[in-house]
Amino acid sequence: MEVNQVIMLRPTESPIVFIQQLGRGLRKANGKEYVVILDFIGNYNNNFMIPVALSGDRSYNADTIRKYVISGNNTIPGASTVHFDEIAKDRIFASIDKIKGMKSIIRESYVSLKNRLGRVPYLLDFYENGEVDPLVIIKEYKTYQAFLEAVEKELYTGRLNEQEKITLEYLSKTILSGTRPFELEILRQLMKKPSLSMKEIREVFTQRYDYEVNVQSLDNAADVLQGKFVSKDDEYKRFCRIDILKEDNNNIFRRMNNFTTRLQNEEFKKQIDDIIEVGLKRYHDKYQTALKNESPFVLYEKYSRRDVSLLMNCGRDLSSTMYGMKRIDDDVFIFVTYHKEESTDEQKNYVDGKPDYADAFEDNMIFRWDSQIGRGVDSSYVSDVVNTKRKHLLVKKSDAESNFYYMGEFDIVDVRAARKRDNNGKERDITKFEMKMHHPVREDLLRYLQSNLQQRLQNNTQELKAI
């Protein structure tokens, strides 16, 4: 079909329908160099659908959609080239931050996948067929069981008891993302046999991953599988009775009898296996280079504060205590939101005691960062940053993003005392840092982080000239 112009006259809030409409013009033909899209309806209000349509990625993972816009031609498949101007990018990013109707999108994807497979699909089917990201489904429904009960209602016959549902909720929350393989491999082995020695699991990692996993990491993984990786007491009370395994004094992981009994429920067993397989595939696709680099983090991948707690063997989720800076043994982590929300008119230049844009990249190597207000150069806070062996920077563009880009390790070039007014207008001590990254920041990611900042600075400059 030789179509070089598409005129949109039909309103739709369905990404699938939008992609079908746009796709008519994306088909190749001899002598066809481009396609013109004229949208008279305003489908562009859901701008996130544009990179979804152009990339063919149907995961609806906000971070993945951003990646296509940020990297453009580097990630768009095939020989096509796509250019977004800065205004278009800003509008698309704003749309991605406010994706609505995700449950409807998931249901449409489920129906389409079910029709293709001729059976009820599971999380692994979504992942392998490039449909909605399993993490997006879990974010909306907590467990795949809850989704099946909602979408199939009377037709779905797989029933689970309360403890089985709680177990699936905990595992979906902690290990499905696949940021590390330790818990997933231990659980996979315990699905096959009732006990597992520390020696046996270490041999698994030597053979399959070519990696000498340490005892501390495996002990920590066992704690995670015992429901201990939580941040609040009420969460611990809820998840501590998932009864998956226990570790005896001989470093043997033993499957608990309660868990063995629950595995006789085929639906429960199937969903546990589903979580394990998706988690391991995600690990191999996104994070496996971490082990080879002898670092728990992969450069430019996205992590939550909860992920940092897990990867650093903290034993429990410390995300509620991780703000701008967190020291964990010989590592310190700096968390930065690049574009901070503006405050009230009276305090419009201050956010939590800090002027907007106080933390920023000077170029692709130098990052300037202000300490929390009230933290002078002689404070223990500053000492934690300066004296740790390894220093890590994690950045997200705005509060609309849940997770941070891991920007890598840095060294401190300069530390100096300064003063800054707090939100009450009182001057207090702060410390200004100049940091040098170990690796130059990827250019497209740097432009993404800085884009709104540059626009606002230009607007401010124009306003000053007008005055």
C-alpha cells in the first residue's frame, strides 16, 4: 500500500487503534521517502503513543518509551531515522509522565495476546511476545492473580488462598524486576528439590554465570526470601509468614513444609515459576553485565532506592531513609532530582531550602552538587560523602519518574563552605561539591536531563531583557 499521507479524523484514546492508524503510513514502498501525518482531532494529546508506534515497542514501560525518545535513531529498529525537535520531545515526555488508562491498555493487550496464543497468557508470555511489561501489570494490580481475577471473573478457575496470594505479592514486589539473580536462582532450585547447600548454589553461579558469588550475598538473598525485605513493621507482619525457606546452622537452605504443600496447587506453582522465569530473563537482558564488572549496578540503567537497598545487601528496604545522600558501609549514594518542583510565590527560587537547579552537570564530566541545608564542611554528613571508598551518582529528571538513572562513580574535585537561605529566609551553612565522573555522561542522556533547564533559563533571560 503506497500511502505517503495520513489524515486523522477519528478521535481515539486507544494506543492500539492509534498505532494501527499511524501504521498505515509507516509501511514501506518503492520510491517512498517519508510520510506526512495530519492530525485534525488532537490525538497528539496522548503523545506517548507516537514513540510507541514508531518503535513497535508495546511494553508501555515509561522508562522504555523515554529511552526511544532520548536515543532516537540509536534504538529505533531498522533503517529508519526519526527526529524529534525539542518542543516535540518536551511534549512527549510530559505525556509519558501522565499516561492514563493503563488498566485499559493492559486489558487490550491481554485480549490480543490471548487470541494469538489460544489460551490464558501469563507474565512470561507478555514478556516474550513484547506486550505490556510485567512490571507495569504488577504496578497496577500487585499480583498477576489479581489481574486474572479482574479480567476473567467467572471464567478464571485458578483459586488461591490468602497465604498464596501474599507470597505472590511479596515475590512480585521484590524479585520480579530481576535486578540481581541470587534470590531467583535459590528459589528456582528449591522448586526442584527440598534442600540446597551453600556449596551447591555457589556451583550453580560458577557454571551458569561464571561468577564466584560470596556467602554474604547468598545469606542476604535467603533473608529476602524469608519476607524480611520490607521497610515498615506492618509490612513485616504481613510478609514474614510466606514460609518459603529456612537456613540451618550447616548453611543448608531447606524448603519449608508449608511451601511444599502450597506447591501442590498447580496454579500457585505456575505463577511462582512465572515470576522466576520473567525475573531471570529481565536479569539476563538488562543487568547481567553487572556481575562481570564486579559492580551491582549497570551504567545508565534505572534503579529505585529499594533496588539500591537490595543490591547493597542491606537486609531490608531502606528506601524510606534514603533522601539526597545515603552512606552504606564503604559506599555513598547521591540521589538527585534534576528538575525540582517549584515552591510557592514567596519561595519560588527555593526548594527544600535549595535554589532550583542547584544540582547540575557543568558538562559531561563535571557535576556540581549542594549538600542539604545546615550541613557544613565539618559535619558528619559531609565526612560520609568525602571519606567513603566508592561514590555513586543517581539522577532522575523530575518527580514524575519513579526511578533514577545510575550515572556511575565519581571522585570529589573540590569541597567548599557556603551559605544559603532556607525557606524562612535565614542564612545557614551548606557545602558545595564539585564532582568528576569516572565515565563521560552519554550525550543523549545528558541532553534529556538538561532540556527543560535550558528552556527555563532561556525564558528567564528573555524576561530579564524585556524588563
